[in-house]
Amino acid sequence: MYPSKHFIYSLIFCIILFPFLKYWTIVIFLSGTLIDVDHYLYYILKFKDWSFRKAYHYHVKVIPIEKLHIFHTIEFYLLCFSLVFFNLFFVFIFLGISFHMVLDILDMKILNPTKNCRAASLYRWVNRH
């Protein structure tokens, strides 16, 4: 899903939650949108190029290779979930990441199944490469 859509959907989600969670919605919003920084990190590490524009265009194209977006793996998701038990702050980070992941799953599995070229697991990706 495009970053602009994540931004808009996360903003709507946080506006709905604001009466209940107040300023914790800022944490939810930031974690739900900034998780995509791993797309940029992947591009930098793969091409040794810091161009944000080229990184964006690289990820917009449908390239049938499995990309490792570290913050979108099950291992990172489980790490975030385990942190929930230690501090309230991580509950809201986990909520934002969960919202983001639900949007990605809907986009990749239902709306655009040809775009599904992301490694779901770090362990599986390492063993393939």
C-alpha cells in the first residue's frame, strides 16, 4: 500500500480513537506510518543509494523478487508484542503496527495479489538466500 494511503487511513483511525485514547493516538499514528521506513532501508542497503525518490519508485514497481522489509516480518511483530507486557507505550506502538499490517495484508492478499513479494519471515528469508 502506498505511504499516502497509510497516512490517510492511520489518521482516520486515530481521529476515531482520539476521544478514548487522547494523545496516545500520536504514538499509534507514528508507528502505523513510520514502520515503512524499512522499505527505504532495504533500498539503501541493496543499491548503496540514498535517493528517497529512487527508493520510492523501486518499491512502487511490481518486481517479482522477495524483498526483506525487516519491520514487516513476523519476528519483528512478535518482538513488539512481547514488549507490550513491559510498558504501556509499547501497547500503542503495537496497535499502530497491527493496524498497518492489517492494511498491508488486505492490500496484498485481496486488492492486489500480484504485489505480494515481501518476505514474511526473517528466518525464512535468510534460509533462502
